[in-house]
Amino acid sequence: MKNYIYKLGLLLAAVFTLSTTNVALANEEAAAEVVTLEAPEHASEQAPSGGKYKPTSMILHHVGDANHFTLLHGINIPLPCIMYNITTGTLATFMSSNHEAMEAAGYHMHHDRVKPIEEGQKVIDFSITRNVVGLLIAATLLLVIFFTIKNAYVTRKGQAPKGLQSLLEPIIIFVRDDVAKQSLGDRADYYMPYLMTVFFFIWMNNMLGLIPILGSNVTGNIAVTLVLALITGFIINIKANKAYWKHILLPEPLFLAPILIPIELLSIITKPVTLMVRLFANILAGHIIVLSLISLIFIFGKAAGDAMESQSMGGVAAGAAVAIPFTIFISVIELLVAFVQAFIFTMLSAVFIGMATEEHHAHPAHEAKGHH
């Protein structure tokens, strides 16, 4: 358990460092908005009194990242912004609430994100964003939980588990016996620190993402799932044995090698990609569904109150009658999805690592032939 704690801290540090660094190209803003799921112009977020309610901007605003941490509507905690301008070679630091310092450094707030004022400038954004705060909260909770469990094992050695220890021990055993050992066999103990870390890291962030007051969407951010998938891909290819690379570079039958080699080389990329997209898409879709159902309240209210150019209380009540039960139902489903997605990512990581490190023994018939 002590070994798991140290490797947990190292992995969380790696995920934090890689996930918080992104390159923003100001002259490719439209493409960046699609990738990072930034909301449209704030001017369109609130429809005019006689217009239709458009939930798209509200949904994208909540699932996207921001340079402030929102506790409640209108209550924003400013976060530090650290911007390195590649074009000018300057480093600027300021708080997201300090607009004077922001403008003096050549930046402005655009869709809740800090962007360079001058178009065409390339910047590296090291800012502490809302999702980074969520990641840090999850990492802190995990370290506190696992150090508490470690101390419980030391102080209560030989005794029955109790409290938090008894709650998480079955899950730890489940990951060890039904995930790691099933796919890795005798090599399971070597990879357990990573598999345990990635499972609890994803599960914790999935669960925290369901708490409205936090507002973070860590595992629904493709940058985070990309880093997690790259770590798994790195382990697969670094620890792979000769049989794995022989299967890729010298496939059988050899006359099909021109066809099979590109396919096998492509599989090196597709494994991390499937891990990244599956986790990102499932978590993001859950948030979007819940926000879409909540939007029904305002859509019904606006539709019923169009004649008065205002919200109709009857329409709001009808929308709430539809939205609230379905929102509760989907939220309960998301609790299950939070665990299932952590399990699937960990299980597939173990399967892929197992396939790359599996020892291929000679066929008994060949061994017998070799003795004659």
C-alpha cells in the first residue's frame, strides 16, 4: 500500500502538469472553440425579450473550462492566469478578475477564457483554470483517503477493516482480482499501482463532476482523457516484449505483410484513442443530457409566454414536471456511469498491457519435435 501511495502522487503530478498546459492559436479561434467546447458570444447567451430561448450557449458554458471557479450563479472565485506569449517572448501573470493588468499585458477575457488581444499571436497557457482546480481537489481527496487507509493498515495490523478502510478494501480487491489479475496474471502486482491510481482518479473526478457547486468537468475535458490515454499507451509500448513487436512488424502469413503491418501499426494509435474518446464522450454526454433536461423548464416557459413576451409560470411548471423527474433519473444513472467508465478505462488498460507483455510459449508439438 505504501508503494501505491508514492506512485499515486507521481502519476497525479504528471497528469496535472500535462493537462494544464495547452497551446492556443489566436488565428484558429473557431477550431479551438470546437475542440475546447467554448460557448458562443455572450451577447447571444440571453435572448431578447421577444426571442426564443437558446440553451446551447448555457450548456457549452457549463461543460467548458473557464479562468474562474464558480460556486453559485454570480459568485466567481478569480484564479491566477499565467500566459507565455511565444510571439513576443513575454511571460504575464495576473488574476482573472484584474482586467486592468490583463489588458496591460495584452490579453482580454473571451468566453470566460483569457485570450491575446492582437490576432495571430501564439501563446502557451499555464493558467489555473476551473478544471485544474477540480483536478487538484480530486488529487487532494485521493491522497488524504489513501494515506488514511495506509495509516489504518499500520495501526490496525491484523485486525478487521473499519471505517473508510472497510469501505474501500472490497473495491481495491475487486480491481486487483477481477481487473489486474484477470488480464495480467503473475504480472498484476507490478502494474497494480498504476491501475489502482487511474481507476480511483477517474472515479473521483467523475463523482465530483456530478456536484453542481463545484462546476468542474475534468474527465469531460478531452485534454485530461488524452493525457491518461497517452500514459497507458506509453506503458504498453515501453513494456511490450519481443513477441508483441514481432506480431506487428513480422505478421503471419508474410505475403500479407504489406497489408497487415500498416493495420498493426495503426492499432498502436487506436488503443489510446479509444480510451480517450470513450471516457470523454460518455462523461460529457451525461452532463449535456442533464443540462438539456433542465433547459426544458425555460423552453416550455418561453414557448407558453411568447404572447406576453415573458416567461409563463404555467409553462415553467409544465417544463419542471417533465424535467425534474428525468433529471433525477439521469443523475442516478450517472452515478453508475461514473463507476462503470472508471472500470472500463482501467480494464481496457490492463487488457492492452497484458496483450503487449504476454509471454508466448512454444507449442507442445514443436517442443517435442525439437527433442528428436
